[in-house]
Amino acid sequence: MKRILYILVVCMAMLASTTTNAQDILKGKDLSTVQVDYMSDADIQKIKSQLDANNMTIEQAEGIVIEKGMSPSEYAKLKQRLKDLDAKKGPTNPLEVKPKKEDNKKEFGREQEKIKNQKVKDSLNALVFGSELFDNPTLNFEPDLKLATPVHYVLGPGDELQVSVFGVQQYSETVPVSVEGKVSIQYVGELAVSGMTIEAATSKIKNAIARVYSTVGSGQSQVSVSLSRIRTIKVTLIGSKQPGNYSISSLATVYNALYLGGGPGKNGSYRTIELIRNNKVYKQIDIYRFLTKGDQSDNVGLKDNDVIRIPSYTTRVKMEGEVKRPGIFEMKEGETFADLLNFASGFTDLAYTASVNVLQKTGKEFKVQDVNQADYGRYQPQSGDVFRISKILNRFENRITIDGAVFRPDVYSFYEGMRLSDLVTQAEGLKEDAYRQRVRIIRLKPDLTTQIINTNLEKALGGDLAADVILQREDVVTVYSILDFREAYTVTIEGEVKNPGTYDYFDDLTLNDLVVQVGGLTGTASKRVEIARVIKSDSVDANNKNRIELVNLEIAADNNEQVKNFVLRPFDVINIRRIAVYEKPETVIVSGSVLYPGNYALATKKETVYSVIMRAGGLTTVGNPAGMKIKRPIKEEQIELIESVDLNLKENDSLPDKLSKKLKEELKFATIPVNWDKIVKNPDHYSNVILFPGDEIEVAEFNEGVKVSGNVLLTSEIPYRKGKGFKYYLSSVGGIDSKGWKKKAYIIYPNGKADVTGSFLFFKNYPKVAPGSQIVVPEKPETNKMSVGEWVSIGSVITSLALLIVTAFN
């Protein structure tokens, strides 16, 4: 009994401790006895309320509860219980959207409009140097709120401070700076911090907390003060593209405000921008210092109620032409053209830098002035000046050129007194093929016309000063090659050689040389060789009607090296003839019901079906004499002949293409019917055709069935009955269907021959049926039936014609 009472007392103590800890989790001193599993949802809700009252999350309180003795496992359970509680609770109003802190829509009871700056490309001032800095949406001068708080940051209403005490004593709270400029800290009271730097406010808060928390003064606890939220300040922009009052971060700088306002307006200055603070000019901003040097000394921080005034420019000039950054630039008093050139990033590589042309404006008209290079550092641009920088001239002051038969044809530097021999020596001398009797010099005269000078190159190089011409600037010397005067000679070989064609001619080229060059003779070469040769004569012989000279030779057809080696001449055409009789064996195929199917060589030029079938052993016992046919491949030239026929069709008619495609991809061969019984009785019968290489003789097995297909009710094979006609087999498959075209039905016999249904007057003549045949019923073509209106129209026309005829006879 005592043991039971002891257990009950311990459980009650644990529950009481758990309840107490649940109510004072942040203020309790010992959390080692906390058991999260025994806490109710109400206890968890109380802990959640404590955290919300101190503007803390469970993650931020982790260090505090662990230091007070809560085990990591119990902390994890508590964190999960809080998370589950939020999930169960859910939003009280699904349509309610909690405003983000960044929205700044309501602070300390005051409404504030969110400023949205839409960047629009400035087309009017696109050439003004610096304008791209403020209308480029990819640029952004907003302050980085993640950076450490500057020690000189001045506090004001709207800022929030995170005050934490850690060590022996624990405390953490987020305190806002009120409208009166004070912060309220629990157990400490209100402290005025507005107008103080963050560094001074931190010192003041630490001293105040030390008076309450004794461990802070002794150093056992530490105080941390940080800026958790930045206030919004108001600045005014005057003279910008979008002037007005702007609400911006208190960490913002001058460039941030200028960016929001779109930069200077149409006539705004980029170099004398004024920052006015307390009705006095606090700073004068020159954006060019940032653009040209990256100097941000003018980019100072802003304070509440600052005014940024952008006055109108005083002096603007324009740079055109060969500078790296052409455009419109603003100049200050005392600045020179050298400074302007620096703003434009200097001349381009092709700029003419000896002087600059300036278009100036006077009180009445324009005038032009040249600024020499020596005066760049003295000339002060005037408002409205237009500087035009031109390109250098496309000419050389000391160029001379040599090309042709020298080892190094190129462009060289010219000097006064330079002679032809000097230039040839500089070009590493003449090549072996150089033509030495003449050299050409093209010279540019003072009036820019050209003249030609010719001299003897061999004498010039031999020391003859009269021939060794003195050269001038821009001379072009050409040394000819003897190869330039030679005609490109060729010879042609055709006929029975490995690689016939046209080849280059060389002096002393022989027939043996050419035969070996083209790979030698083929096995079909004959001993006869015909050479066609050009006829050369200074006079016309009226009696000689020959256009060329023919030379006939006899060679050893099996030898590339002939005993009598014939010397060739330019443009000879050699033709090596083919031997009279030389044919490789060609075969046909015999398949089906023969004794020895396979490939058979055509023994004679007029090999027939009968002779080949007899060589194949004749038909087997199951061979069908009425089922023999020849399948002959369709040749490419036959398809090309069909394609070349003009069918006089429309341009978009695809019939020829469909026909060619069908021949190439579907048919591939033509069928020739063979009547074997007639051939056996009479070998001279017309169906005993002469075979071609590639033909296939196909002998079908005897089949007693008759196949019926097409537009019939049942595609089937009906046993052959002697004496039964065409209609019998159609009836045996149920007749034709609704789309069948009976009068166009046809039959295909086993040997490939076909026959169609004929008609005379009202009588139909159906083809005979043989064993192994196939009856096909095609589909009726679709026809458009005439409507009632069309019949009425035709009737009206006939009636009108009848009336005309009657009237004519009356």
C-alpha cells in the first residue's frame, strides 16, 4: 500500500512539474524534468502563446531551453508537437492573407503606398552619356539588407531592435522604436534612442539592462543588440524623369534614389546634382566620377526628408565618328577636349588623331574649326559643339609590292633610291621558272592615274643601271613565269582500260606511260588501238576533207609494256577497242515444280523456255503445265523511258510519280504467260520466248481450287468443277457485295494471263475458268448522283431546245 501511494505522489509531482514547466518554459530555471509526451494540447498551446508574446519561434528558443536542462530528444518532441498544433489549427479565415513585413503597408498605425518604378527606355536621351545607368531594368542600386548594420546608422521611428541577454540569465525580445523615438524593454522600461547611432543606442541599452540583471554587470551574462528591421524614410527628387516623394529604406543611398526616379530628366545635369539636407547643400554629386573611375565617394547615405535636386545642364557636346563611346557628354567649366576624349574612352584604332573637326554654333550661324593634336589639352569645348573624328586615309606612305615568280612575293617597305634589283633581292630572288626577258612595273602617277613600265629583268640583275629602274612608292612589280605562256596540254584515253579519262600531257609521253598511269588494260582489251590526232597546217588544203588524223596500231592485248612504244602528242585521243567475242556467263532462275530447280546459264544467245526447262529435267508429277510463267525484272531504263513520256497532265498531277513509284517499289518485274502444252507440241510456238539474263521461270504446282476475292461476300477458294462457269463460282461465295462491279470482274490464270468479262448488246461473255485460277471482282467507282435541281435544269434545257426546233420548222 505504501508503494502504491509513493508512485501516486511521484506521478502527481511529475504532472505538476510538467504543468508548471509548460506555463513557464521560457522563465523556468530547470527544464530537465519536462516530459513532452505527458503534455496536453492546451499545455502546448500555452507554450505557443509564450513564444508569440516574446516574438520568438521554437527554433530561436532552442539555445535557451537546452541551457535550462531540456534534453535534445524532448526539445525535438516539443518542436514536433508545436508543428502538429499549427497544422491542426489552420487559418481561421481561408480568405485572409497575412501581410508580409516587406509590404510595409501598415506601420505604427500609418498607411504607406508601395512605390513601383517601371523602367522605360529613354529614346530621347539615349545618346546622353550615363542615361543607360538609370533606364536599364537589370541594374539595381538597392541596399543589401543582409549586410551587417553600419555602426553609424542613426535610429528612428520604424526601426526594430533585437535585444538578447545570454549567459547565466536568458532574455530575448524584439522591440520597435516607437513614434516618440523610444524602445520599451521588459523589466527595464522605456529608453529614448531616436537620433542615436546604433553603436550609441547599444551602449545605452546595455547600461540600462545591467541595472536590472546583476549578472550583466558582473560579466556572467552578455547583451546583444542588433537591427532586425529597417525603417522607411521619405526623400524628394526634383528634376528627375519621375520626380516626387519616395519611400525608401533608411539604408538607401543617393544612387538608389536616383535609380528609383529614373535618373536626370531630359535637360537634367549628370554632374552637378545637389543633395539638400536641412535646407543646405550637403553634397554635390558628379555621376561621371562613378562612370569613368568607379568612384562612389558621392554615393552617400540618405536621411529622412532629404531632397535631391537635379538642375539643368550648362554645357553639352557631341562626339561622332571614330571614338570608342560616341554620344552626348556634359562638360564642366575648365574641362578640355582631353577630358572629353577620356569620357569617350579614347579614339578607335582607325581614327585620324592628328586633328579633330569641330562644328560650332555662333549667335547667328555655324562655323567649323580644326583642333590640332597639340591643342587637345587646351581647347575647352563650348555648349553645342559637335566633334567629328574621321578615319585615317586608306593609303600607305611607304608601300611597294612584288608578285609572280619570286620566292617571297609580298608587300615591302619602300625607301628613297630603291631599285628593281634591291626589291628582287629582298624577295629572296627569282624562282627557276622566272621569265627573265621582261618585267612589268605598274606605277601610280601623281594625278592617281597609272602607267606601265617594262624592262629587261636579266639586264637589271646583271648590273645594267639603265634596266635597273629606280622604284617609287606604290609600285607593283610583276615577275612573269615561263609556265604562264604554256598551254595546258592534255591527252584522253578511252575504251578497255581500268581508269579511262583525260590526263595531263608531258613531253615525251608514250602510249606505255599512259596505259600504266590509267591502271593498265582490262581483260577485254583487243589488239586494235585507234589514235585521233589534231591536224596542224599553216595553209588550208581544199582537197583534204579530214578533220583529224587517225593512227591505227596493233598491240599485245595481254601486256602493258609494248615493244613498239608509240610517242603521243598533245590532245591525242586514244581508244583501245574491245575484243569481238567476250561475254561473261549470264543466268536465269528456274523455280517451282521442276526436277532440278536453280540457276541456269544461258548457253546460247537465243536460249528459249523449252531448252532451259528440259535442262532442268522437265516438270514434276505435280507440276501444272498451265501454271508456267516468266518473271522478267523491270530495268531502270524502262522506268526512265516512262518518266520521260509527256502525258500532257496538269502541273500538280501526281500520276507519273505514282506510276514510277509503283514500278520501282511494288511491281519490280513483269509477268510473261507461258503455254507449256503448246510449246511441247510445237517448239516454234510464240510463247516459247527467248530468255533474258535475270529472268525467272516459275512452274506452279497443280491446284484444283479456284480462288474468289475482291468485292464478294466471302473470300474463299472453291474446288474446281469441270463444266462450271464464271457465275457458279461467284454464287459459291455468296455473290458480290453492294460495292462489287460484276461486269468488270476478271480472272487470273495460273500462268499469269488474265481475261475479263465481255459483253455484246445485252449478252455477257464470261471467261472460262481453269484449275488454280483466281476470280477478282473490283469495286465500283464512286459517282456523284444528280440532284433533283440538276434534273429539273436538264429538263428545262431539253424543253427549250424542243421549242426552238418546233419554231424553226414552223
